[in-house]
Amino acid sequence: MLKGFKDFLLRGNVLDLAVAVVVGAAFTAIVTAFTNNVINPLIAVAGGANDLGWGYQILSDNPATFINIGAVVTAVINFVIIAAVVYFILIVPANAAKKRFITEPADKKASEADLLIQIRDILESSLETNGATASPDGAHAMTADKAANLEQTRE
């Protein structure tokens, strides 16, 4: 039971996920420090600075009614920066490597219509070479030899 758990933990996907979580947490700390110390002061200059930050006070005598827009803008900026870094540092190179090293098979699965057309062509060519004749409605008639062989296989 413990061996199975150990195998699960030592599998590549779990280790990769653990590394990604640790690196992601460290990177989030960097982005948060950047937005708090660089972006937020710029937002305060643009929106006017007061003790509570950039936002609106609903009731002037109650600080609990302050709507902090600066915190929302900071969270959005954090998200955009993290998403951009993840996309350009991880996703784009992974897709390029996938295109470069993983080749798609040349034979793609044929559609049902393609298969039916191939079967029809094979049947037509085999009927023509074996002396079968077509009926007036377009259906193919069976030769007497083939009909006899078919009856023998059914018995």
C-alpha cells in the first residue's frame, strides 16, 4: 500500500506539479512586491492619494464603508503579469517544442464517406473483372459462381 503511494509521488507529473507550485508562489511574491511598490504609487498619483488608498467612501464618518478600487486594480495587474509570464515563458515554448518534436502520423483516419467510396470502387472493379453485370437500376448482379460459393459458405 505504501509502495503504491510512493510510486504515485515519485511519478514525473506529481514532482513537476510540486515544483510548479513552489516556483509559482515565489513568482507571485515578486509580482506582488512589484505592484505594491511600483504600480500602486502610480495609481495613487493618478487617482489621488488618501489614507485608505484609491477608492470611494460611502459614509464619510465610517471607514468600514470604503470601497477600495486600488486593491482590485492591483489584483488585476498581478493577474495580467502572471498570466503573461506563464504564457510567454511556459506555453509558447511548450507548443513550439511539441510542433518540433512530436510529429503527427501521416495517415489520418479516413472519414466514413471515404471508406464507403473505397469499398464501392473495390466492389465495382471486382464485379467488372469477374464478369458480373449491372442491373438497370444500378445495382450489381452476382455471377452464378459467386452465388453458389455464397450458398456453400452459409451451410
